[in-house]
Amino acid sequence: MADLKIRIGELEFKNPVTTASGTFGFGEEYTDFMDLNRIGGIFTKGTTIRHREGNAYPRMAETPSGMLNAVGLQNKGVDYFISSIYPRIKDYDTNIMVNVSGSTIEDYVATAEKVNELDKIPAIELNISCPNVKQGGMTFGVSCAGAAEVVRAVRKAYSKTLIVKLSPNVTDIVSIAQAVEDEGADSVSLINTLLGMAIDAETRKPYLSTITGGLSGPCVKPVALRMVWQVAKTVKIPVIGLGGIMNAADAIEFFLAGATAIQIGTANFIDPAISVKVVEGINEYLDRHGYSSIYDIIGALEA
Amino acid sequence: MVVSANIPLGSSHFLLKFTHKEKLPEMLPGQFVQVRVDNAPGVFLRRPISVNFVDKQRNELWLLVQKVGEGTRKMSEYKTGDVVNMLLPLGNSFTMPQSTQSRLLLVGGGVGIAPLLYMGSLLKQQGCNPMFLLGARSADGLMQIDDFKQFGDVFITTEDGSAGEKGFVTQHSILQQHIDKIYTCGPTPMMQAVARFAQNNAIECEASLENKMACGFGACLCCVTQTQSGHKCVCSEGPVFNTKELSWQI
Ligand SMILES: Cc1cc2nc3c(=O)[nH]c(=O)nc-3n(C[C@H](O)[C@H](O)[C@H](O)COP(=O)(O)OP(=O)(O)OC[C@H]3O[C@@H](n4cnc5c(N)ncnc54)[C@H](O)[C@@H]3O)c2cc1C
Ligand SMILES: Cc1cc2nc3c(=O)[nH]c(=O)nc-3n(C[C@H](O)[C@H](O)[C@H](O)COP(=O)(O)O)c2cc1C
Ligand code: FES
């Protein structure tokens, strides 16, 4: 049994396998299928300062080896999270991290301040990259200045581990990662969904109510791996890798590319117990190759 | 789950029966399963299919499926003994009537008749006398009529008049009689027409929706329908809704 413990900033994880925001609800949706205490952490559904209804149906289209979604950050707001969801999930023995979204800097800061008060939430993941919100995340996440501005403001208001989730829909993700690191982020997670679209030729209509949406699943993995590798060799803070991870072998590829931890997203829909299986698979890989710690393979790509 | 039978029904439908080595969990009428379709390169997500019937004595689950695309075509090739991975049971259920004396009409269109067979069997078991109104394009699309007849009177419409009364379910003469409650499943325009009829005649009506799904258990929020109290997940807060609750423009 290899040592799977990792650290992101001050925060220790029992293993490097976590679940991606928006694909895992608040964890409770999965308790019929798996033991939440066995994974390293859970990133909650995107949470905003106020209730959001999200986009109109249809919000999903299956695509070759993946899917498009346009959920549009449907959530009941941070106060509802604190009063109704947090008490039910806070005592799981895993790191529960709130994914914070917003359409203005004030909203991000106000949400982060409220979450900062919650004892059992050791970290937030700042979503500066959701492509679905019309005047929202996208505008911050696609420029260095915008990303730096929101991280600077939230860093002042939030004292615990601050993870910033990056958008792949940019020309140079490395410079954005550097800008975010310079403002005091403890970690970056990447990638969020790739902007895409799907058309029904028979009806000449788009499949999504919003026309465009976020692409996820195995089809995005090569792009995600490339970005994780580029960012990890440039920044000093730990990188959390995600995008199309379906099994332990995919996860290992992200560690080799330089990720310190990984998130599993869309794969949870196909096998709701996949995250626990990935923990077991990583352990098996490390044993089989004679490594004693997960750190032995982080960034160990031989190129 | 292990396939115990795959029975073609007409040109585009088939009935799959599954058994399991352990006792099947309790399943409610209106609930569905999420089938993982393996060895179909174009199929990424699971496919939601309604519980058509549960044969408790044989520990058997029935799924009635229409071939529409790669996933359902692959399912039509299942052979006895094949092992199929599915999540079950998912979703809420139809609600039982207040009295066994209630006059109940179960209205199904196309493959939407699937959940009504199981619902009808349980109603009958509880001492009700359900009536079934089943619609299809033509006689070729009518399935399981003999199964339905075990549980109540069956009325039929076909759009081309090749069986039963000609027209849509909402034009059938049975609707002239007194009805206390309607349960419906089928294409959305049909369910909306049924809901409109129910509303105009002050009849309780429950509809089972078939929105596109990714997870099927409330985690992704892809499958929502607009209701009087905002977006609700069809997979976890449905698939069955009282039609009064839905924001249908009817
Ligand atoms: C809760 C629920 C219960 C269902 N129960 C049954 C059932 O008992 N029997 C049955 O045959 N089908 C049922 N369906 C529909 C079934 O899930 C789809 O027909 C199936 O997913 C199509 O998969 P495919 O790969 O064959 O086709 P695809 O290639 O995915 O699609 C082929 C065509 O079918 C359409 N389609 C896909 N999904 C749906 C959907 N959910 N509703 C309407 N049209 C769709 C697509 O737009 C496309 O035009 C149910 C759906 C839901 C949500
Ligand atoms: C249905 C759905 C909803 C999502 N919602 C969010 C969200 O609220 N916040 C966020 O930061 N990312 C969200 N994402 C993006 C995922 O967290 C992840 O970055 C992306 O799906 C890529 O990983 P994957 O290929 O493993 O799914 C969502 C993805 C999906 C499929
Ligand atoms: S399909 Fe995922 S929430 Fe309903």
C-alpha cells in the first residue's frame, strides 16, 4: 500500500482523487453508490451569492465520447447551502470544497466571505471559467488582468486554501495560471469545459437552448493533459488536473503530466462509484511499479 | 442483471426480461433504470428506460423498448444470458388513488405505455379496476395488449384507424365517461393534450416525463422541467409530476 496522501497549500488530502464541480451534486446524490469517506475530496456544485434558475431545457447533448452541458449554474444560493446542505454533509471524512461562482467581483467576495465562516469547509474553488453565464465567469477567466483582479479581491476576503479553476477557452492558459499564482492562489485546477456546440441537421436547430455549451468527457482529455503539463512545469503551486478522466490509467497520465491531485467529472454519470475505483487503481499502479508514494509519479513524465 | 428473454414486438419494439442472482429491490410504478450500453462506440451516456413490469415470483424485470438510435438498437441485439449493467430503481412514482372505487384511466402513447403496465398491475392488486387507453400510429405499434387486458379494460386508438378508434387518444369515446384520475405517459404533445383535457374537466392527472438525462440520479441538473416552483429534476424529483405542478402552456 503506497502513501497516497497529498497536500494542496496547507490542506492535506487522504488521497489525490476528488470529484468535479457540477458532476457530483453535494455528494449526497452518490451515497447510495459509494462511500464518500474513501475519496480525497468533493468539489460542490457551483454556488453563487443568490439563487439561480439556470438555463432553459434542453441543457444537455451527447457528443462523440462526451457531452455538452448548459446547466448555467443552477443553484439555490450560498445562504441556502449554509442553512440546509452544509449541516447534512459537513461531517463526512473527506475535504468538502465549495465551488464559488459569480458575475461580479462583489458577488465572488461576498460568497467567499460567507464560506470562510464554515469550519468544515477547508477550501474554495473559484470558478472564473464557467462558459455558460452570459456576463459572468468568462470575462474574468479569459484575460490575465480579469483573472488577477478577481483572485486579488477574493484572496483578501478568504483566509483558507484558495484554488482557482481555469478556463481552457483561452489563447495562453499558462500566462493566466501565472497571473493567478502571483495574486496568492494556493492552487489551480484545470480544465473547465471547452466551449462547443451541437446541431440537429434534421430540424436545423441547435440541441441546446443556449446554442453553445461546455464540452466534457474523454473527448477533452488530450487537450486537458496538454494544458496541465504546460501549466505544471511553469507554476510553483500545485496543479489539480481534470478533463475526461474515466479510469485510473487516465488519472495516472495526469499525475505524470504534473498534477498533484485529480478531479473526476462526467465519468461519475456513467459509473457513480468510479472515484473509489480510481483510488484503488492508483494504489495498484504504484505498488506494481514499486513506488512508495504518489509524489514519486507527479511530473515524472519521461520526455 | 442477466437477460432472460428478448422478444421482438412488431417492427420497431422489443421486450427485454432480466433476472438477477439476488432478490430484485422493491420497484415502484413510474420508476426507471439507467442502462449502460456496452460495445456501442457512439453511445457514451447510460440510457433511461421505464420499469415496464416486475414479475416478483420469477424475480424478473421487464423493459419495453423502441429502437430509435444506436443505444436502443444495440439493446435489441441482447441475447439470453448477456450481462447488462444498470442502475435501479431511479426516480419517484405514480401515486395510488385515494379509493379503490375511483375511476382510473391510464393513457399511454407509443412506447410510453411501458410504465402503465406495472402501474395497472399494482392497481388491480390493490382492488382497483383501472382502464387503459392506448394509442399508436398504427396497429403495428400496439404492444402488450393481452398483458394489459389481465388488469383492466383496454381501449385503443390508432392514427390510421388500423385498430381501435381512429384518431388521437384525446378523441376516444371513453373520455365521455366519468373519470376521477388519469395517469399518462407518452410523447410530450400527447401528454399535454391529455393534461389539457384533465384540466378542462377538473380531473387529477399525473404524467411521466422523458427528458434527456445524463446522470439519472439528481447530480447533473441536465434533465430539468419548469414547474410552478422553478426548475425540478425529472430524474430525481420526477419522472412523475402532477400536471398542475408543471408550467405547461396548455
Ligand atoms: C425516464 C425515462 C424513461 C424512458 N423509458 C423508456 C422506455 O420505457 N422505453 C423506451 O423505448 N424508451 C424510453 N425512454 C427514452 C429512451 O431513453 C431513449 O429513446 C433512448 O435514450 C434513445 O437512445 P438511443 O441511443 O437509441 O438513441 P439516440 O441516438 O440517443 O437518439 C435517437 C433519437 O431519439 C431521440 N431521443 C433520445 N433520447 C430521448 C428521450 N429521452 N426522449 C425522447 N426522445 C429521445 C433523439 O433526440 C434522437 O432523435 C425513456 C426516457 C426517459 C428519460
Ligand atoms: C453537467 C455539468 C455541470 C458542471 N457544472 C460546473 C460548475 O458548476 N462549476 C464548475 O466549475 N465546473 C462545472 N462543470 C465542469 C466540470 O467540473 C469539469 O471541469 C469538466 O466537466 C471537465 O471534466 P470531465 O471531463 O471529467 O467532466 C460542469 C460539468 C458538467 C458536465
Ligand atoms: S439527469 Fe442528472 S440530474 Fe437528472
